[in-house]
Amino acid sequence: MKITPNSRVTLHHQLGLTDGTVLEDSFEGEPLCVQLGRGELAEGLELALIDLEEGDEQTIDIGPDLAFGYPDAEAIHELPRSEFREDAPLEPGVIMEFSMPNGETLPGTILEADDERVRIDFNHPLAGETVRYRVKILKVEEGVGALH
């Protein structure tokens, strides 16, 4: 059975950068089970999976436009240092979770901090990057349709 835009797919995946850096790898652990068409995967990866079948393996490079987007200068914010715990690890490069007014959480990367302010980048950490996925399709099932 070929993968269609609404298939339920069980697969092993590896996410990394084109320089060989590996960020996620399920090949030695539990496979990922996803329902296509629900935004569970990067758009470019979903598109690349269409027409693959059980047993297929593929390496796919996906640019920022169909992966994690491009950096947006408006996603960089400054917050008062007083809004953070005294012992918060506010070193450049540290990724922290922030609570949003709607109750969701959003990761932010610390850019710099001093006694008064903390500069945070709320862009996805992979924004602007071409990412490389390696996938092995384990199972393809008919999808259950789109969410309403």
C-alpha cells in the first residue's frame, strides 16, 4: 500500500543537518507513528513520504520553506530579568520553555542576559536550516480522515 496524504504511517526516522549532525534518531528505539495531514511532521517531510511503501528507505533534504521556516526578527524579544528565577540558567544558547497567555508553551533560546534584561529568540531552533531526514517505512494504513 502506498502512502497517501491521509495515511497513518509507522516509520523510523532520523533528523539531522546536511553536515551530518544527528538531532533525533528512532532507528535504535521505538518507531514513530503519525497520521499525515494533521501537521505532526514538517510539511516537506509529509510531501516526500507520499507514494512510498512499506520497506522503503529514503534520505530527504528539506529547505527552510518546507521544514522549520526562516528566522523572523520579530520573534526576538526582551524580558525583564526580574521575570526569571534567581537560579535560572540564562546562558546564551540555553533553550527554555515559556508559558504563553493561551496556556501553550513555546521554546525560546537565550541570546544574552544581564542584570536588567534577557534577550530571547522564539524562532524554531532549526529556522533557516536545511534539514536531512532519513526514513524507513515500517507500516502504512489507510488514514482516518482529517480532524474537524
